[in-house]
Amino acid sequence: MATPNDHAHAFQSPRGTRDFYPLELARRRWIENKWRTTAVRHGFDEIDGPTFEHLDLYTVKSGDGIVSELFSFTRQGGETRFALRPEFTPTLARMAAARANALPKPTKWFSIGPYFRAERPQRGRLREFLQWNVDVIGDDSPEADAECIAACIGLLEQVGFTPEDAQIRIYDRRVLETMLVVGLGISPTKIEKWFNWIDRREKYSKKERVESALDFADNEQQVLDVETILGGPTTKEELDKLRREAQDRNLGALAEQAGEAGQQLVQEHLLQAAEQFGRTLSELASLGLSDWVVADPSIVRGLAYYTGTVFEVHEATGAERAIAGGGRYDNLIELFGGPPTPAVGFAMGDVVLSLVLQDKGLMPSDEQIASDLGLRPDAFVIPTAETEHLVKPLVARLRREGMHVRHTHKSTRNVGKLLKEAGNAHARYALILESDSVCSIKNLDANEQADNVPIEEAIARIAPPGRS
Amino acid sequence: MATPNDHAHAFQSPRGTRDFYPLELARRRWIENKWRTTAVRHGFDEIDGPTFEHLDLYTVKSGDGIVSELFSFTRQGGETRFALRPEFTPTLARMAAARANALPKPTKWFSIGPYFRAERPQRGRLREFLQWNVDVIGDDSPEADAECIAACIGLLEQVGFTPEDAQIRIYDRRVLETMLVVGLGISPTKIEKWFNWIDRREKYSKKERVESALDFADNEQQVLDVETILGGPTTKEELDKLRREAQDRNLGALAEQAGEAGQQLVQEHLLQAAEQFGRTLSELASLGLSDWVVADPSIVRGLAYYTGTVFEVHEATGAERAIAGGGRYDNLIELFGGPPTPAVGFAMGDVVLSLVLQDKGLMPSDEQIASDLGLRPDAFVIPTAETEHLVKPLVARLRREGMHVRHTHKSTRNVGKLLKEAGNAHARYALILESDSVCSIKNLDANEQADNVPIEEAIARIAPPGRS
């Protein structure tokens, strides 16, 4: 049997995880509450899955390469491989597939819970973190994209951000793909490599950036051309111009040149994607949300399963990692055994959000959070030497009636000191028991005291409405 | 890369885990909310730790034997062994030890989160479950035991149980230990084996029960004598009698016979434990909770770290596993590197609690739960053919103002059908937009409709107080 001294590291939380003492836990709950109330107001229903899944659920979509990024395990003596969930979308797709025929269209779901990545911890990235997932399932319209993004913006507003603090950077992968294939003649078979490079390119130095692209680019000029396109059309007018220009070209020849994939690209992506992306932007405008949104062709997202709209929320100066990210994934639910089902969603973690809120001074004070979460005691009961035996039975009764009541555990009977303790606990009222029938009641917010109040009258004054 | 057809089990949740669709998630949140509000009212502060810990945190206390009951893992290429947490107490002891000098006495903490056991799933036991942990740290008094138990009873009351539905079975390990050593002459070195047997004995058949005890019992008569003691003293009067009887014996001879351990047993346990256990029972009585409590010497709890009071909550007929269990663990925080710190606490899982609530018809209806959780839409906005374009901007505005608002995603404009959809969504009000300035407002609970209401007036009527 191991002894404590053999294993000093057993007394710390694992690297990249967090201990939440009461103040940290209250801040975490403040964020969770903002996530939950925002999603509910926007008409989403809460769901959740297991904290771990079959490992296959993640390799089906992402290949075995993902295993090194996961915490995976078997049961002792068992063969089935499990993994701590690194993201929610595969669970959601599995759950949607299992009930596909019974779900209304659209189905609007959200979830809040812990997620895990076996990465090196760094600023904004931990091994265990909380994540809010918001998804609209069974609706392929640009309006569904906007509905999802509106919920994301709703959260940004709820925590006190303005469009000067944070922005939604949005684009449509199909539009970018079309620009790369039709505009630059890049082979559709190389698009995934280009997307991965685009997603990572801000992490490279300028020299590394070009070099890393030359692994698959035709030549250095092509890399520069792609960079130019990433500064490409962002307004509705520019998007319309792109469509007209491309339509003016010889689409048949382009399609032939690119094979079947190219044909689909030209037909579906070029003629539909730019129009649909324009509609998403228009819908956001009609919801009064244009100030929050910037079209940005360099947003592609790393995950392979996105099929159209992709977006990220960034702190306006770009100082931190993305606060949130998401997009449309129209093929995933089918991949997990359901009928073809379009879907769009996003995820927001608590780590970067907390960093940005703190940087901007938007995280409320601990007192404000305690008040927001309903954690303030309704009353703090103080005895005199004669009424000490009455305190605990009264406290027990008030708790049973739905009140949050505290009392001292100290031996002092100095009323001044105990009033101070009541104030430190942020209690709304102090009840000083003068006898078994009469008390003084002090409103600690207003600093007003009334003496010789019958106890039942004082209790009626303290009781918050509708508590039981 | 695996393909879906290779791995059909990837499309189900792992055995012993649960998918929470909206109705199941709402029931889970109803229980979590009852746990949280009860703990807060009783003056406990919420904390949490990581979902996984260093494996050593569990083997330090329980030995390597526990590893087969855990889901343990390493990072790919890493050496450090981690385990999904099977219980909260080691995390709590680690966290208390780390801040021991800064914590007030007592420190009252609770936590709510997922826990994991690599066991065969069965009724009342899953591989992933939720658990509520409630602990009083830094107070060795019987009153602290009672404070903890009072919070547990507070929860039972909050979910609608009466003492006819569920009972706290409580005892003190030291009292039982004294009865076994002083009364029956059992060696103190064999007490842990006896406790394990007592904890498991109801799972054996009568024949197996005696046989399994003969592995360490002196003879069959001793097993029968222990069984008799398990029906032993349960009232304050009986406990006092036990003390007097034992004091009348030759304590010195007993102590010498049992060595150092026996001496401590006689001095500390016999003279203090029965008195302290009596005080715990008296304190519960003075809080008006006697009806909930039954002293029962057969309650010892399986875990080795309990040092005094132990208790379990059982459905009154004993039909299910324990709803909750806990006790005093005065040595554990010191074991994890803190100063000597007494502590008492309990844990309640969601699985057995849910089963018992459902069996007794105490789980509220889904409508009631939606109402309790504040999930009912404040309004459902319905357009006419002329006002369709006004719906989404209005909905977006009301959500921004803090209201939970829904609208149809169907193409029908039949007001009757849409009112039905509003009712199915449990909305409080339907707003039928007649023009950009006037609407009909229908109170769906009262089934009362007012026509030609200015929209701003209707909104003011809908807005719940204090929402923002």
C-alpha cells in the first residue's frame, strides 16, 4: 500500500485541471447560469450524454490520429476501449441519430458539462474544462445558422460584451473552396490540406507559414494567391460579384477539369453557397446583430466535419484563442446511423471566456456573483446569553420553511462582533433573539434596526417571496 | 480508419451510462436543484475538484485493491496514472489539507458532480452517476454530526419524503467496537474484518452469512453473539446502561489484555463514544428531527476511513440500496498532508434516489418540473400573413430583454394550430401580432384573450419581474 510520503503529487490536482474552492466555484456557476439562461431564452432544450464514450465514436469521424489527443482507457480485464469526451458533437450526433424519427424539426438542443484533452496545458487550454454546446438540428436553412449565432451573441451580451469587445468572424467553407478551386485552379483533392494550413497559419512565423504550405502547394506564388483570397469578398455586394464572375467563366470546362468533385463544387457550392451565406448575413442584420459579425474568409475551423458556415468568436484585438467556434455539419448524424439530417452548432469553453472577462474587468465582484446566484443568506440569527438555546431550533425551522439561514459557530456572545460576522456572510438581515417571542431585526443592506419586534413578524419580513 | 458499420456499439452510450434527453435532463436538474438549494439553506458553500485525480489519491487510503473498481488511465506516452473519481472524499480531504490554515472552523462544503465505478451495472448502481457530497470540516462535536445529518433530512423533506418513506439509520463505530471487544472479547485486530462482514451480511443467505464469518470468527457461537449485539442498545437509556456496565468491569485488565489498542479503545471509545453518540441523538431531537432517525448497531459502512458516527438513509421498507451514506472521518485530512482535522460528511447519489422517488410517485410531472426550473416560455409569438416579417425581430428583442420567447418553425399560419403549439410548449402567453403596433394577447393558463392591445403594453404584461 502506498503511503503519502511516497507520492507527494497525490496531494495536488492533476496538471491542467482545477480545484474550485467556493469563490472559484461561484464564478464557474455564474458562467454556467449565463449559458443556461441564454440558451433557454432562445428556445433551446438542455440535454447531456455520458462523460466518457466508446473510443470508436471519435475515431469513426477523425481517424486513429485523434487517439493521442484523448484520455482513453479500458476496464481492468475488459476489452472495450473508452475515452473521456473531448467534444460534444459526436455524442449529440449519436443521440440525434438514435431518435431521428421522433425529433421535431428543427430540434434545438444545448448542453453544459466537462470535457477533456490530453494536451500540454497552456494559457486558455486546460486538460479539463467546461463547455457550452448549442445546436439546431434538422434545418438546413441560412436562418438556422443565424438562429444559432444569435444565441451565441445573446451570451456575449449577457456577460457584458459589446461589439467593441468581441466579434463573430464567419464564413462559408464552400465559398472559400470555390474561390480556391475556381479562382486559383487548386485541385479539390488538396482542399482539406489547405484548410488545415489556413486554420493553423496564424500560429506560424511568416517564414514557416510559406514553407509549411509548400508541402502541398504547387508553388510559392500559389501560397501568396491564397493569402490574397483570405482577404477576399466579405460583403453581400462582393459575394454577388464573385458569383457573377464565376458564372461568366466556362463552368463546364472547369467542372470537367476538376472531375466529379469539381462538378459538384461548381453546381452546388458556387451557385448556392454564396447566395446562402449572403442570406445568413442578411438574417443576422434583420435580427439587429450586424455590428457583431465580420465576414472573414480565413475562418475555416480545424475539424473535418464542417460542411458550410463556419464561425469563431474572437476577442476584438485577437489577443486570446477563440472564445467559441462552430459551424454547419450536415453529414455527421447520417454518419452515426441516422437519416440524412442537417445541423449547425457551436461550442464555447469556460477557460478563454473567463480570461477575457477578467482582462476586461467584466467578471462581477464576488459579492455581486453571490447575489446573482441567490447565495446570500436571508438571515443570520444572533443570540443573547439568555436565548442561546433557541438559536438552532429556530434556524432549523426557518431552513425547513425555505430560508437560507446562518448562525455563528464561535463562542463569542458580543453582538457587535456577531453583526460583523453576519455582514461578512453577506446576510440580508440579522435577527437578534431577545427572548423566545421578541427580537431585534436589522436590515444589513440599509443599516436599519427595529427593536422589540415579535419573532413571527420578523420572520414574515425576512421570508423571500415564493420560497418553499 | 474505422467505419460506422465496423463498430455498431459506437452508436450507443457505454454500458452503465446514460443519455439525458430533455425530459431526463430536466429530472436530473430538478434533483440537482433540490440538492443545491438544501445545502445553501443549511449554510454550506459549493466546491468541486477535477473529474479525474492521480490514481495514488485513492490507493493511499484504500490500497491497490481499489484499482479494479476504478477506471484508470495514463496519457499516451505518459507515466502518471490517473483515475476517474469514484467518490469525492479524497478530493475534499486533499483540498482541505492544501488550505487547512486559511479555512474557518467549521468549514461547511458541498459539491455536485459525476462519479464513476468500473463495476457491473445493476439496479441502483451505474458506472457513471451523480452525487451530492456534504461535509462539515474542523469541528469534532456531536453537534457537527447533527448539523450534517440535518442537511440530509432537509433534502428528504424537500423532495417530499416523510419519516414513513425514509429513515436515517445511525450508529457510532466506536460504540459497536467497544461492544465487540469488551462485551465479546473479540481482538481489536479483527475489528476491520468484522465491520466488513457486518456491512455486507445482508447480501448473504443465512448459511453463507455464518460461513463467511467463520474465516475470522473464533467459533460459530461468536457469530451468533455478534448478531445479537447488532440488535443491541439504541436508546440513550440503553447506551448509558452500556457505559455503566462496562465501567463496572475491570477496565485495567481489559486494557492490558487488548494491548495498546485496547487501552485506547477503553479510554477513548467506551468513555467518550457512547456519551457523544447520545449527544448526537439529543441534538437531532432538539432540532425536531427524531422521527427521521433510528439507532442501528448494524450500520458500519464499508469504507475504512470512518472513525465514529456512521449513518445511511434507507427507504423505510429496505427495498432498495442506501439512498445516502456517510460518517465521521477524523484522520483523513491529516493523511493527505493537512494538520489533524476532524470532519464529518455524507454522499447521496441520483440513481437510487430517483428510483425511490419514482416508486413512491414523488417525482413531479414533467410540466411541474419545467415550471419549477423556470423553463416555461414567457411568450409564444404568432404572426398573421401580414405580420410574418415582424416575428423574428420582435422575438430577438424580447430575448435580449431577458424573456424566454418561442415562435413556430412550421409553415402553417393557422392561428388555432399555432395556439396549440404554444400550449404544447407550456408557454404562459401567446402574442398574436395583428400589425406592427397592435396584438392579441392570450393568457394560456387562464385561457383569457384580450384583443387590440398595443404591443408595448402586451410586452409589459408578459415580462416576468426582475428578469434581465
